[in-house]
Amino acid sequence: MRLIRYTTVVLLTAIATGESVLQAKAEDLKIRSPIIESGELEFENNFTIGRSKNAVHELEYGFNDWLKLGVEGELAAEPGHGFHFDSAALEGFLQLTPQGRYWADVGLFVEYEHTARQGDPRAITFGPLIEKEAQLFGLNTLHTVNALFTKELGAGSVGPLTMLPRAQSRVRLHPFFEPGIEYYGNLTLGDHGDEPQHRVGPMFAGRIRFPELGINAPGGIKYDAAYLRGLTHDTDPSTFRVRIELEFPL
């Protein structure tokens, strides 16, 4: 009962926080790991605050050590309009290599998104996820690269394929605090696309297990946050993102 009460408070707080900052549609800013935890249920809350803002709530489950599936809903509000449900998506993760066996851990991510706005195109996003743990200058570091591509689908689709490169490097100082740096890009492959967008900035991440919070239950809370500066004219000059993930081994 204590765990249920605590989880309920966290979820309600996260959703309320997301609703209070939503004013416009924003790009999905998130670094995805190829590692899958078998039998683990995850509830994520992702918030992006900048010139445009959004909140994405996700529910994911690792069916085994190579397959994880999830569903997500995105909340948004255009300037001058009220808060509304914006889109829903189905996503899948495949872990292609056993963790730690090869030079790097490799996975594959696929997402199908369907917008709630009539006439807007659907979209599919896919690409490899790569992660490498290494010792640098006597420090344990973790490096993750997402080489994603996205394409609009349906009669209302416009524009060519777009590449969404993401990268993160961080120092594993302590499970509670791992500082580092992140990069996000948006590159149209072909003519008649949008201008390239690039963001980079400092980040930090951590994980706190429930017993360390005085809760007698397995699982814990992961968090990560970043402050990103735009490097091109068409990129938001300043963006803040934060992610809170609740983990429940089943």
C-alpha cells in the first residue's frame, strides 16, 4: 500500500507539471538505450520546455531480454489555445547483441505515431541504438548514439526522409549522479526540406532504488535532464528537457 500511495503521488505530480507548461508542439528529445530489462514495467514522463513545449507519457514492458514494447501519449497546446491530447504511438525495441559480449551493445528502435488532429499525417521512426561503456582517463564513461530516421505517411504527408541523430556521453561518478553532454540533430535528406537543426548542452542522470527511499519494494526511479543550446538559426535558442521513469520488476 505504501508503494501504491507513493507511485500515485509521483504520477499525479508529473502529469500536473506537464499540463502546467504545455503551450506548443515540440520535438521528441530523448536518448534511448539498446539495453532491455526482462520482466520490467516502466512508466516514463518526458517534458520539453523551450520556445515550444510538450509532455510525453510512456508505458513500456520488457517481455524478455531482446524485446520491449510500449505505448505513449503526447500532450500539447498551441499558443492561444487550450490544452489537448496531441498524438499516440506504438513503439518497439529489439536488443540485437547480448550486453557486454561485443565491442558495443546494439539495438533497433521502431515507432508508429498517429496524430489526434484530423488531416495531419502519420509517421514512422526507426533506426539503430548503439551503446558503449569505456574507461577514459581513469573514469568509467557511458556513450550512447541513436541514428534515427523519420518519415511521414499517408495522403497528407509532405517532405522527404529526415534523419534524427542523437548522442550522449556521461561519466558514471555515482548511481545518483552521472554528468555529461548531449547532442540532438534534425537533418532533412533531400530537397524541399526544413533547415538543419542542432542542439547541444550539459546533462545529468541518476537512479535511486525504492529501498533507498525507505520503500520496501523492488524497482526504483531513473531521472535525467539536460539544458540544450541551439546551434543554428532555425533551432530553439534554449531548451530544457527532463525525464522521470518509474521501474517495477514483475
